[in-house]
Amino acid sequence: MSDPDIIIIGSGMGGATVAAALAATGQKILILERGAYLTPSAQDRSDTAIFAEGYFRPDEEWLDGDGKTFNPGNYYFVGGNSKFYGAVLVRYRREDFSPLVHMGGVTPGWPISYDDLEHFYGQAERLYAVRGQIGEDPTEPAHSTAYPHPPVPDEPPIAALRNRLARIGLHPASLPLGVDLDRWLARAHTPWDAFPDTTGGKMDAETAALKAALQHRTVELRTGAMVTRLLSGPGGRITGVEIGSGEVLTARAVVLAAGAIQTAALLLRSASSAFPKGLANTSDQVGRNFMNHNSSAVLALHPLWRNDSVYQKTLMINDFYLTGGPRGEPLGNIQLLGKISGTILRASTRLPRGVANWVARHSVDLYAMSEDLPNPESRVTLKDGQIVLDWKRSNWDAHLALVRKLKQTLRLAGYPVVLSRAFDRRTPSHQCGTARMGRDAGSSVVDPFCRSHDHPNLFITDASVLPTSAAVNPALTVAALAIRAAHHIAQTRLA
């Protein structure tokens, strides 16, 4: 495409959604994606290929805070990380937008309220064809619109779990999901959590938003286009987008949505004499406040109860989301994982094959998730061009308390054996926060409409702008913020 009006960097949840929301304006939009399309293969539903062999993981290494290399669990395909996500599209709770006292500190709150975003949440739910049910979860914020579709049905072992949890006084609720169940299962009878979508069974960024955007002749996707640098000119305007071939592309506006790590790295890599700390970084906040949910897998077993679920991931518990700590502090969200197999267990443990297979047949598999609090020293930097991710966990005591609560709850529900294992830094558990949103240009990177304080024609619409991580999956919030930013871009003079 020659002379686009808007260049969008990244085709994941933030980039594809902003493209879909802007497509009807008639502006010429060029989406740049470093990766290629995922296509059906023998590996896309193979638990061995995905979990044991790491077939889809990137061929790159980052450094941790101690200078040790590790292979990150980020993915570079059309649709971004959403191609592998669990398709959970849940709203942040109203309380998440205000300061909250946690066991590990106090969150700063947001420069916008839940009410500012509520309308856009509804639009995002329609775009991603969310399956859900209002009224089951006492922490559910007000909805002005219903979910477009009823919830994905529980399989019999999960329906039994739901009943057991309700009998002990909890409020199990249906997970809001972006899954076309029939289409997903038509390809193969597997979970979708961490399995790549190659046939449109998941409502991911490619299947839902990008597909909608590309129906417009004014929108073009260019794959294999890795952006290496942004160029700036007078008044701080972004004057060029340089890709790996050396070609420089120009547009009236640039939307950066490469993901919380890569967005920060690109801005830092684009330092110039006018912006020696990197672009969008006069506040020195780019790369800071990195957050990654504190997460654990929790397996509940009963030797006489067999779990023959295929997909499993249809239920969440938020009874400890806003309370449960020693002084009533929030602990976090509990939801089901996709059904694990013996192969998946052996990929992360040393269990013998027979033991792992037995555990997988008799377990219900849950995911405990607690909020990681923003910390300016938890950050992304560059060392000789290589990404350094120095993640400093916070609020860990709250996560341990959540796991203890969950174990107690599951034993009360009739499961005599409950095992847990925390996820480490190799598992990207909803990375966010490296280009935080705020009203004060001295302490934030973008304004409440995701527009850079430093560069009037630069917007950032991925999870890097989230001021807090909350304790639920961020995908729908990223999509809602992207739609809100698109409305602002459409109404704003950028020339």
C-alpha cells in the first residue's frame, strides 16, 4: 500500500482490534506483522509438539535480571499471542480501576473509570462473539449489553465440580469465552488453551478483528515486516517506520501494538539525539512497571473420579477476588485450565509416564491468578540490542494465600489430593505495563486515549498501557481500550 494514512505495528489483540474499529472510516490502513500466518499442520493439535518440543516457540533468547538467557514464551504470528490464548474474554472488575490495598502494596488506580470503558467492553464482546452469562458472579460489574451468545457448556465432570463448589457456598460462574466450540472440535478433540488456532475455532485477533478489518479494501496486512526503528522529526512527530529490509514507511499516524515487551524494546531502540532515552520516554517510564500475573496450576484429584473432559475450561471462581486476605485484601481469580494430558504434565515435571497419565485422567486442572503490582524497577531494557527482562515479582504472599484457599476449598468439595505448581518467567502470564497510561506526562507514557504524551501522532494500544494488571485475563480490556483509542483517532486531527 502506498501512502497509508495509518500504520499499525502488530496484528495481535491491540493492533487487529484498532484496525477493525478504524476500517469503516475509509482511511488507508497498513498493518505490519513480523510473523506469518499459522496454517493447519500436524503440530497444531499435538500436545507433544506444543508442550514437550516447543515447536511454535520463537527462536530467540532474552536475558533475565541476573544476565542469564532464557527462551521467552511469546509468539510471532498473524494474530500475535492471541493465537495461543485461552480465549478468556472477561472484563476487569469495577474496583480494578480504583486504588486497591493488597497484601503487597496499594495499586495506583487508573486515569479512567470502569464507566468510561463499559460501552467499549460491549463493542469488544460483540466483535469477539463472546459466550457468557451475566448474573452468576457477584463481582461482575454492570453490563449495558448482554453477551452475544450463551456460555460454552460444561462437560459432565465440570458440571459436577460446579455443583460441588456451589454446595460449599461459593459462586462458580461461566467463563466468558471466545470459542466456536463446534468448529474447534471439528478439527480435533483437544483443549484450546495454549493450542494454536489454525481453523477459526477461537475468536482470536486474526479470526475476529483482523478478518473484519481486511474486508475493507482500504486495509492491508503485510507479513514478514519486522519493524526495527521509529523515526521522529520536528515537534516530536513520528516521521517514519523502518523495517528490517531498510525500507522506511510513512503515515499520518502510527499505532504501536507489538506487545508489552516488544513495544518497550522498539521505543528504547528508537532513541535519537532529540530523544536520547528512547521515543515516548521523556518520563523515563518506557519499559518500567512490567507486570506478569502471579500464577499457579492447581490439580485436584480423586482416585475414584475420572475426568474425561476434552476442553474443560468453562468455569471461574471470584469469591476471593476482592477479599480473602488476613485483613480482607484481594487474593485473585480462579479459573479452569484447558484439560491437561500426561504429556503436558511430563513436559513440566519429572513424573514417570504411567503416573503422569493416571494423574491427568483423575485431575481437574485449575489456574490460580493473583495481581502483580506495578514497580518501576520491574522493567524491560536493552543490552547490546538484546532484550533484558528484569521481572520483580510482587504481591507473592497474596498468591500463596490464594493457592492455600483454593486447596482448602477443593478438599471441602471432595478432592482429597490437591497439588500445585507455580509458573515461572518462561510462561508469559499476561505481560503488561511497560508504557503505562496516565494523565501526568511526567509519570506516564500515554494519555487516557492511548496517545503518546511526547509524539502527537503515536498511539499505543497493546497491554503495555495497562496501569495495573488486575487479576483476570487482560485480552478484552486491551480490545476495549483499542476500540476507544480508535474512536479518538477517528475524531482527532492528526495531519
